[in-house]
Amino acid sequence: MIGDPKFIPHPVEIMGCLIKFLREKVESSVHKGRLFFRFGGTLITFSVISLSALCGWIIEQLLFTSFFPIPQALSYLIVIFALASSLAAKSLKRSVLEIINSLNNDLFKDNLELAQEKLSHIVGRDVDKLDRNEILRATAESASENAVDGIFAPLFWMLIGIISWNISTTFPGPLAFAWFFKATSTIDSMLGYKVGNLRWIGESGARLDDILTFLPCRLVLISLPLISNNWMKLFYIIRKAWSEGSKDISPNSGISEAIFAHCAQVQMGGINTYNKHSIEKPILAKNAPIANIQNIKKILNLSLRLEILWIIILISLHLLLS
């Protein structure tokens, strides 16, 4: 709710600097070739996620063991603050609203160009030739996909950390698991492109991200209709979203977008261009209205309501396990 304070270095920024440094080392090596780059990418993935998880675990152990006499309330506050750094709800909402606000009046070319520039911060597709409708579609799709990657997948791994903690307090807890996932997600967003050397360097990170997002994505598929006022059509919506989303080449993004498309009633899918290469994505919720400002705001509202539900469930499970 508060967002990320600008005066404190964000953990993702630190992860990003490490990933960039290691990538430069791999690409500048005298050894070249597919096998070497794959090995280097695997080494980057292992190093970054291990260090991230280790840092989270060390913080947990320092705060919740007898090494330092820190008041319990302060310990919880520090951990909650650190956990919040893994959730992108505020930044995602801010980014989406900036794009929408740029399109409140598209009579002037500068507004369209500003929207394209803002959109480029949250999507990987080419944006320079997108018109108003395509910008709105890209915004709706990114808001849906990034809700899973940036909010619900981290919450899921926090839950796994809580379960781990309740087995033994010496095990990695919610912060260690949250930063473990966030490191994987950051590697995928920085290296997971099928261009140049990245098609091999980013392969291991992209596959691990797909694996770690697999279950959270399907839990969103099941739980989102519960808070979208479509209880009478619950099973129909889940079945329809699964059928349409499964046609996407990504094992997770298609389903993420499909369930938001049906729950928010916004049509998604079509031709996307990445590095001047066009890919035809399956049409989702084809009978729904095309993306507009109102149904994009509904996506943001649904994300917030589902996040609250997940947090209530997470806290309830923690209390039950305790």
C-alpha cells in the first residue's frame, strides 16, 4: 500500500546489478558458443537466486533468534517491510495509471508518444507503432500477466516459507522464499529473451521462472472468479479461461491473461511484435469489449481484491500452523 521508499536501495535493483555484472563477465569471456553461454547462464541463475535466498534467510535468523535482543514487534516490522519489497502491487498500479492518464486525450501526438514511452517500461513488445487501442490492449495484458508475476507468485512463495518456518525456525522462511522467487523473476525479465546470446544465457532462468510461477498462476485461475461477482459462472469461466489460455506458447502468461480477460470482461490477444518479429497470440474473451480505460481499472481493482483475499488466507494459515 505504501510503495517503495526512494531513499532505500530496492533488493531488485541490487539483484539487477549483480545479474548485469555476471552477464558482462560471461559475454566478455574468450570462450564463445552455445554450450558455454548455457553454462554461464545456469551459473548466473544459481548464483543470484542462492545469494538472494541466503540474504533473506540470514535476516530472518538475525531477527528471530537470540543472537540480538531485538523486540519482537520491531523484528516483525522489519520482515514485513522486506517482504513488501517483493510485491509489485503499488508500482504496477502506478505504471498502468500513468499510461491511462497519457491517453485521456489522444488529440495531441505528444500524448500518444508519452503513452508509448510509459508502456515500454512494463512490456517487452515493440511499442513505437502502436495506436491508442493497441496501447490499451497491451496495458490490459501486462496488468494481468504482471499481477501474477509481481503479486500472487511472491505471495505463494511466502506461504511456502511460512510452512517451512513452522517445520523448523532454522529453515528458510517467507523472506528467503520471496527473494528466491524475486531473483528468478528478475533474471527472466533481464535475460529471458530469445535474441543474440540471451537465447542461451537466459534459458535456465526463464525455465525456472516458468516452473516457480506454474502453481501460483493456476491458483489465480481458480480464485479470481471468487471475487469478481461471477459465482454463478464460476466453473464456466475457469474452464473457458483454461481452454483459451492454454493455446498460448507461454505455460503461464496465457492463462493469467485469460482469467483476467473473462473476469474483467476485456478482450485480449492478437498480433504482438517483438524485435520486429510478429507473433499471433490467441484471442481471449472474444465476445467482451476491447480494452478501454474502465475495464483496465477493473483489472487493477480485481488484483487488489484478490491480493487482500490471499493475504487473509496466508495469515489464517500462519495462525493455524502456529
